[in-house]
Amino acid sequence: MKEAQGHQDDELLGKAYDARLIRRLLRYIAPYRWWVAASLLLLFLTTAMQLLGPYITKIAIDTHIAARDLHGLNLAVLAYLITVLVGFISQYAQSYTVQYTGQRAMHDLRVQIFTHVQRQDLAFFDRNPVGRLMTRVINDVETLNELFGSGVVALLGDLLTLVGVAAAMLALDWRLALISFATFPLMLPATAAYRRRARDNYRDSRRILARMNAYLQENISGMATIQAFGQEARHLRRFKEINTQHRDVLIKSIQYNAIFFPTIELFSAITVGLLLWVGGAMILDERVLPGVIIAFVQYVNRLFAPIRDLAEKYNILQAAMASSERVFKLLDTEESLAEPAAPIRLVRLRGEIEFRDVWLSYTAGEPVLKGISFKVAPGEKVAIVGATGAGKTSIISALCRFYDVQRGSVCVDGVDVREWDKRALRRQIGLVLQDVFLFSGDIARNISLGDRAVSDAHMIEAARRVHAEDFIDRLPGGFRAVVEERGSTLSQGERQLLSFARALAFDRPILIMDEATSSVDTATESLIQDALRTLLLGRTALIIAHRLSTIQFVDRIIVLHKGRIREEGTHQELLASGGLYSRLYELQYQPLA
């Protein structure tokens, strides 16, 4: 419920205008300021062409038609066609330039967000669900693009049109202009009421849509569990409830639009009727020329179009301000694992690892590692065992500096990992996890990760040495066989073999294996054990395992219990001591009664 509430809160709308946020957004437009300037000039030109059309019509009627001047009429018609053509071209160019600027600016913003997210530590991802981060990078940025593409500039165009039309009317005849504005006192409250209801409706629709997306994501991801326990009908009923709520909100939006826009048309028609009634009387009294009335009718049509648009632009502005606030909140999140002032970068490590009285906590006051101290010599193979929750994986987190230790230090080649350049350090460590992550693409790309430093020959050799080549050759296309999302078409054992090939292809001096053979069948495990004995030569290795049979060949075994080192020695030494390791071994391999 807490996370669901978080998704809903994400969709709450803020103010329609926030100067602080606008100033930050303008920084992304600044590199394209000449495009923005061109767009504004084109906007003025488009508005000018819209204002000239009715005035040319007035001249054609009152000056040339009244005087039966065919030549002058032809020139007026030509001038009118030129305004239409120039208006079309300027509007096309203005729309292109503003959309081009918005897309380039939002491209830059997306790159900045993605780069910023990549720099964050793992604790950041513990606090921020994947769906929320995807919303920031995709949905929120797209909302901001809508602000630039059809929000701010279109709003400015509407305001220019309103001011220009009103000025042109007053210049032509102030009496008819006042009649044209007569319906405004009635129309403004209607517009305000629509804007208020549309805002609430838009907020509700976004909130329900977020709830629907979260529910769909959860159900599709957990479909195997739902089907295994026969819960399809219950989940379908819940989805129908959310979907019905979303439908009802959208229908209400249709109702508001069906009332508001015809209402604006009604006020427009009433205004035209008043003009024809009063203006007609003025023509009969010879107080005004017929062309003025025709021009006013055209101006009225141009006057009410921006009013319709302004109500819609208000929602765009509100959504954009809310999106920008969420995006900038993400960008303002500081890296908790800051780089040192003078980070150390080495081309190749010797591979020495040392933990010195290390204490690590994920939650304040609840240490997971408690005074851990041990040293691994270059090329030494050390296994770490213990019950679930003993702190085995936390040792990897501290070594790779996914989290910072609260006390003590973790050293690689005698240097505290907090003094290393984080990325340089991690490029020296090969990591094989129990939960293998495969990317969409092909087999080759999942081994090399697209790194040009890993040649095809080296990749194939790595696959061969971990016995992955056999099953790869059976796939359609071999190394170019398509890998579906998260490797869904491969077995767990095959995915694990690919992770072995990936780690070996990158040839890191330090190799870490976290429960790497726990999901591999016995036959495959024997192949991997055979490969590891050869491949681990010359590398420092930390091997975390529950299956004690997989670590008997290592140089040393460290036994963890509740965040502390309880025992240390070879497999035979630990069995002979009759301690915790011996009991774990007996529990794992004693015959079932």
C-alpha cells in the first residue's frame, strides 16, 4: 500500500506556473536560443498574417467593390492570398522550429537523467522502484516536451492573437469592439469552471492510470504464481474495477468537453449575431461601412479560438510543472558514495584483498558485518560460507564499494576502496551472481556486453572453456541466437554458463562468485568445476556458496555466522575441528532418515 500511494502521489499536479522551475528548464533551451528566437519571430509573423486577412477583406469590400474597381479588387484578392500563403509557411516553419528545439532539449535532459541514475549507489535503487525511475526518464520528460512543443509557445501565440485581435477591433470601430466583448463577462466564469473541473478530472485520470500501470506490471511479472494458485478470476475482478474507474473518469472528461466547447461556439455565435444586428442598423444609418462588419465577423472567429485553447494549455502547464519538479528532485539527489578528490586508477591489479575490522549496516543501528578481518593474497582462492543472513553477500558489496562501510576499511592492493576511482576498481573485478541478468539481444552481446575490447575470438574461447559452447552451438544462429528479455528462452543453467563466460571474457584479476552454481544441475556443475580449476589460476577469487561440495578445491574457507568470522581453514581442517562448518556439512550431506 505504501508504494501504491507513492505512485499516486507522483501524479499530483502542482501550480500552473513556477518561476524557479521555469528558470531551470530554460537552461536546456539555452543551447538552442537561436532556434527559439527564430520560432518567436515566425510566431509574430504568423499572428500578423492572421490579423491582416480580415483588414484586407474590409478594404476589398469598402474601397474596391463599392467603387466597382476590378483592378483594385484583384490586387486585394492577391494580397489576401499572399497573407494566407505566408501565414501557412510561417506557421509550418514555426511549428517545426519549436518542435525541433523541444526534442533536442529533452534529448539532452534524458541523457543527463540516465547518466545521473547510472552514478547512483545501490542504496538509491533500494529506495526508488524501477517503475518510478522509468516514469521520470520517459513520461515526465515527454510531458515537458509537450510543454515546449504545444504549451508555452502556443500559449504565447494565443495571447498575441487575443491582444492583436482586440487592438485591431478597437482601431476599426470601438463601438463594435465593445459589442464583440459583451459576452466575455458570461464566458469567463464558464471557462474558469471548466478549467477547475478539467484540472481535477485530469489529476484523477493520471492517478488511476498510474495505479493501473502498477497493477499490470505486478500481475504480468507474477503471472506464473497467479496461474499456479488459480487466482486469475480474482485478479481479473480487481483489474476490471480499476479499468472501470479509468473509463468513468475519461467519460466525465468527454462530458466536460462536450459542454465547454459548444458553449464557446454558442458565445461566438451570439457575438456574431449581435454584430450583425447592431452593425446592420449602423450600416443602414450610414455610420459604418459593410466591410467593417465583415472584418469584425472574421475577427470574432479568430478571437474565440485562443480562448478555447487557453483552457487546455492550463492543464499542460500544470502537468509540466509537476513533472519538472519530480525530474529536478531526482537530479538533485547527491551521490552517497562520492569519488575521492584524487581517485586512484591502475591498469592492472595484483589482486590482494584485505578487510580490516569492517562494520557494515544497511539500516542504522543494525550491523550486518561486525568486525570482519581477513586477508586474501594475490592468486589465492577463498570461499565464504555460512547460513542465510550471515553476511556473505555484504562482503561483496563492501569490496565492490556498492555500499560504504561504517567502520574499518576494505583494501585492494593495499589501498582503501574509498580512495579508488569506483569505475576503475569495478573494472578490475569479475562478478558472477546467482540471479543472472541477461539483456535483450544475442548470445555474443550478452557475453561481451558490446565492449569492443572483448574480441570475438576471446569471447568464443571463454564460452568454450566454461563448456557453454556446446549448448550455444545447438541454438539457431549460434552466438547470434536471439536472447529474449532476461533470457526467458534459456534454462537457468544455461544462463549461469553465459554469466561464467561473460566474467571470463573480461579477464579480471579478481573474480567473485556469489552462489554461482546453486542453480546448475549436477552434470553441468561437474563441467564448471573442471573449468574453474584451470581458469582461476593466476586470479584472486572469492567464492560464496551454499553447496559445500563446490568449494573443496579452494585454498581457504571462511565461515561466517551472524556477521562475524567464526572459523577459518581448509576443508579438511574445518571438518576435523568439528565446529560450525562441520555441522553445516553434516546437515547438507547426511542421509535422509
